[in-house]
Amino acid sequence: MDYTQTPGIYHRKIGDILVTAISDGFIDAPYGVLQNIEETEAEHILEESFQIAPPRISVNCYLIQSADTIAIIDTGSGETMGKTLGKMPSFLDLINIKPNDINSILLTHMHPDHSNGLLDVDGNRFFENAELVVSEREVAHWHDDAAMSAANESQRERYFREARKQIAPYMDRRKNALGEVLPGVRAIDLSGHTPGHTGYFLESGKHSLLIWGDICHVPDIQMKKPEVTMAFDTDPEAAVLARRRTFDMVSQDRILVAGMHLHFPGFSYVKVEDGAYRIIPESWSFEI
């Protein structure tokens, strides 16, 4: 008997822009990725939230379609991070979008679960016709030989060398993630998690959405305790500041958000509650 689950695809209109959340899969992470929290407390929070412990981290991408463009925000991990990831291409195919249909790739940053889908299994561009939008600070960081030398061997291979490999075929077709990068889409500096970590603010008519990248990885924990950082934050203190600023902004202005590691499909609101934050997933709907 086939027990294949329903595909990870969800459509949401933002004015005249169609945003499609596409699951690339998930990562079952060890407690060791969480910093500034004891394992027992992390386990308690997850269990109280009825979540899998140790944390299961969703990996999402977001397709943007308008009259002007077909773009994708982040590319997932390709076939580089195991069988629970790399699902995005098959889901694209299910909605009749071919890689060559996409004319812009917007990267939040260049960690492997976000940018390793840039290449196919043969090392060629997966998105043959796409321009790459990415922060120049992000590109400079992963090409910094001094920073790479200071990292341990695992980091050098997993992050620095892999980032350089993935972006190499796109180096002559890239654009800095600064200001309006597409009609109705504005790049937002959310640096901290990485030096060029970028969010994308979509606006159409009276409707808006902030796709905040990796502002948080384990929402059930980091909403309650924003000071919890990740082992792979480039600048943990700056990541915490960016997280708090973003949480404060979106809660005060009641901005709809989506995130690469929010529970799929990720469309949510943030509320200040009891001196911390609470994430409120948007109600699911058949309507587009």
C-alpha cells in the first residue's frame, strides 16, 4: 500500500502576487544545534508544544508569480542533504512550473538548505534562465579566504566550499539584494544569522508579506526564548538583535510573515505575549 503524503504545496495571494509555499522537506536536528538553552529545557518546551523532540526543522521555499515574473525565494538543498530534503523540484513539477520558467532566484542567504538547489546533480545550473538576486555581503563572506581558514574543516567544506561551488555558474548573472529587486518585492537587511542574510517584503495593493528567511529556526523555542541561537549563526549576538527587531516590527504592525523554517506552509502572525512572543499560524484555506 502506498502511504505517500499529500504534496507540500500551498498557494496564497498577496494582492495580485501569487505566493506558493513549497516544502523542500525537513531536518531532524540534534539538540546541539541550539545554543543558550539546556537540552532539558529545550526538550520540555518542544514536548509542551506537542512537537517532535529533538527538533524537526521544516525547510520551505516560496514561489512568486505575477504579471511580470516567475521567481523563487531560496532553492532548498538539492540532493546534498539526505532523503528527507530535496523535494522542491518534484513539487514544482506538480504545479507545472519548469526550472527554465523561473527568471529570478532570490536567496535569503547561502547556507546549504537554501542555496544547494542552485545546481543539478551534474553540477550545472538548475535554473538555466534565472538571474540570481543575493546580497553582495553574503557573496563576499563565503569567498573570504581568511574567514574560511578560520573555520573548522566541516564548516569549510559544508558552508564555504559548497557555497562557492553552488554560486559559481551564476556569478555573471547576479544582482545585489538591495531595494526593490522585482516589481512589488523589496529586499530587507536582516543580517546576523549570516553577514548578508536578507528578507523579502512583498506588497501589492493593501496586502503585504514579509518572507523573513532564517529569523528563527525552531519557532516553538525561539518565540518563547529569542535569545536562543543556532550553532551555525555567523554572528549570534547580531542574529538575536535581528530576531527581536523583526518580531517587534511584525507584531506591532500586524504584518503577515512566512519563513523558511516555520512549520509548513509558514504563513503566520507574531504576537507579543507575557513578555515573550507567540506565533499564530494563519488559518488554512481552499480559497486563493
